[in-house]
Amino acid sequence: LGKEMNRTQNLQFRIGGNVSVQLAQGLSLDAGGSWTRGNTFTRGVYSSDSYRMRLGYNDGTSISNPSKHYIPDGDMVTESRNVNQAYTLRAQLNFNRSFGQHSVMALAGSELTRDIQDYNSFPTRFGYNDQAGTFATFNYADYNAGLYNTDMLGTSKPQPTVGIGSIAFRDNRFVSWYANASYEYDQRFLVSGSARLDLTNFFGTDPRFRYKPLWSAGATYKLSNEQFFDVSWINKLYLRGSYGINGNISLNYGPFLIISPGSFSNLTGDISYNIASPPNNSLRWEKTGSTNFGIDVSFFSRLNLTLDYYLRKSEELLSNDEVDPTRGYTSLVQNVGRINNTGLELALEGDVLKKQDLAWNVMGTVSYNRNKVVDYNVRYLYATSLTTTSVNREGYPGSAVFAYRAAGIDNNGNALFLNAAGEKVSGGALSAADVVYAGTFRPKFAYSLTNTFRYRNFELAFMLLAKTGHVMRKNAFDGMSIQHADVAKRWRKPGDEKTVMYPKLSGFSSDVFYFPYADIFIESANYLKLRDASLTYHFNRDLLRKAGISNASL
């Protein structure tokens, strides 16, 4: 106990301020910002007396020279440091005036943001002496390459691969300009609009794609405020509509060549490097055109209903696009994907029961979403590339699930499947044309229901959540997992194929790549759960005021 100690120190400092100046009637200026700086220090010390280090020291004894130890005697220490700094500067003009039946609200501003992170992980040190602050020399390359393994007395190591250290630096900069305005006439007609332009140092440097503003426009007709509207049981009836272009950005790709280190190679005697992200100066913001229509209604002064319909067409989505392989890679992340989303959202809130000592409030929501991948330039050449995980494929919903059609077991205990022609074949004979669509991991329907009961000073509240319309893959015996719950139901001898559905058990079987992804293991993922529940007692406010307390509950 206490032989291995890990400690993390985190210090963050933040300062911010804001100034508001009234320039004229209805016109004001807000300016301010914030600055944050902090550092995180993580240190792990593994004593030479710990089981890990004693075992590693003994197993690291040289067979040819027992006086030599490949793990130096002493403690092992790991350290990392992370320094972060960020600032945001913002200035905004605000206007709010009413002129008789006319009301105008507007704002315009700019924001500048910078976020810097500097991370450094030090190499793992051996033979460390905490009092002297010294450590022993160590050959990281040969040790990680396994050159000492044949001469080591045992196989235990303090770390499978000793850390050689790493450095990571991030500098993200954003500048934004934005404006928003609304005009209302006679509390009946309301129109609004907004625009925003964002620039960043990370995305493409091609001038054609730098200035792409995002915008939206909408209108509301407050029908219940009309003089001719006279429906006693409807207190509010608003009709809404809007259209706009929204954007999204990913910081994983950009105009820079990003490489990532591989592992040490015994053949070359060096560390390999891979291209993690090829340079691309034509990347730009993803765009989503959103069309919305909605209605807000209040009934009997106690029930509120909101119904929204939306159509969202997303284009220029960042996705892998196949390119000429002679460029050095087979695909490149580009703005080529397109997906459409259509949905309905219904929300209902109100007081079912409202008396002096007893009340019951209900808030429920129901939402429906249907999406379809319109454009995705990826070819799935092999059956396994479609089945081992959910995929995006043209003509199907996002996160689509594909499966093999199971056709039983042969008399040798191997799994069989149906190909596109309806013939029984082994998994290795399947192609991408033989798989079938089995559903999507994305729920089509989402529900929530919150009930709040109040009796005098007691309050009971709970929320129910449900999602339906999606599927899941059941964990299946694959022919190799001997500890699986269904291993006893496997094929054992000729003739079992007539009564069992699981293949034989073997040290290695190609069924592991196919059988768990058969359609017989696709199940409904519908669920209903209790999200949270609470029981609260609110203390009498008259008594609290006498004690100088405004509110208290248990």
C-alpha cells in the first residue's frame, strides 16, 4: 500500500469583465472579454519496493550476465505537463425602441477568440531517486523493440511499451461578425433575421471558401392577437416559419500536413511515420439549410402545446472521398457528403390538476426524425466493410446496419449464409452484394414524460425517457469465444446442424468475421427508462424570511 502514487495538480486562473455604455435612447454598447490560463501537472512514482517494479527488476535479469539488469534498480517515474491559455474579446451594439405600433430590436457585434494548449509528456524514467532527483540512463529503442527479450530471465515488464515522450501543441483562432434584428407590428406580425460570418486559422486557405456567411430569416403571425379572433378556450395561437443556413466545423483536418508516429521497427532500426491528415487548402464549413414551420397554442389557460416540422438539407459535409491512389492515399476528407433530415417535434406542458394544496404538472415531448444519405462517395468493396460497424451509404439512413442472411450450419459445424442468388455459401464466399439492410442505430422516435406532483410542502417529480425505431446487434457466440454464454449450444457432431444454430468451437475459425453479423442477431433497440426521480420538502417561506432566508428545501 502506498508503493505506487499518482498525483495530479490542476491550477486554473480566469478573469473577465464587461462594460456597458448607454449611447442614446434605446442604443447601448457592450464590450468585454475573458482571459484564462492554467496548467495541469501529472506525476506517477512507482517505488522500487512495489510488486510491479520488483517483478520487473527480477524478470529483467540478464541470463548471460546475471549481474546485469535491463530494468535499472530504483523507482519508475512518469510525468506530463499541460499549459492552456485562452482569451475572448467581444463588442456588441444593442438597439431596442418602440414607435407606437412598431417595435424594433437589433444587435451587431464581433468576437475574437484564441485557444492555446501546450502538452508535453516526458519519457518514462527508471532508476529514479526521489531525494537526489537523479535517474539512470535507459535504451528505449532496444527495449521497446524487444531486443532484450531472449536474454531476460522472465517476461514481466513494468510497462509493455516504455513511453519515449510526446509533444502536442494546439493553437485555434476564430474571429466572428454577427448581426440580429427583429421588427414587430402591432403585436401581431413579427419578422426577424440574423447573419454570422466566422473565420478560423485552421480551415482551408483558398480565398474562394473563406467568406461564407451563415444566415437565417423567420416570421411569426400572432393570430390570437387579432381582433376577429374569438375562441374562448384558446388563449394563444401563433404561427411560425423560418429558413436559414447553419454551419459546422471539424478541427481534425485542415491545410496542414499532419503526421503521426508509429512503432519502432527492428527491420529499419527507426520509428515509422504515417500521414494522419493530408494537406487540403479547399476545406470549408459544412452547411445545413433548415426549413422550419411551427405552431404555439395555449388551451384553457393551463395547457401549452408546441408543434414543429423541419426539413434540414446538409451539404458539403466532411467525409472520406476516394481519390487517385497515386497521390499516396486512397481517400481524402473533403466537403462532398450530403444528408437530408425530416422530422416532427411535439411538446405539451400543463397543469392537469391545480388546487391550493394539491397540484399535478405534466410535461411531455415526442419527436420523429427520418434521415437519408444522399451523397457519400465511398465504395464498400468487401462484405466485411459493411457489416463490422454501422456505415453511411447512399440511399440509406445514417448509421445504417447491414447483415448477412443466416442459412444454418453445415454437417462440419461451419456457418452458412445466403448470397444474393439465394444459394447457401460459406462466409468467405460472400461479397458486398450479398448483405442486406437491417435497420439503423439511430432512433426514429424519442419520447419524454415528466410528472411533478405537489402536496402542500412536498414535491415528487420523475422523468421517463423512451426511444424507438432503431436496432442493435446482440452479442453472439462466434466459434472461438469459449467463455460465451451460448457456447454450450454450439455444433458438436454431425446431425447437430438440424437442431442448433451456433457453429463449432475451434481455436480459429473464419466464422468470427461473419457469424456474429448475421441477421438473426439483429434485435429491436427500443427502450423505456426512468431517468430521474426526486422527493423534495420546501420549508415554509414565512418562517424562512424571519431568519433572513429567502428559500430552502430538502
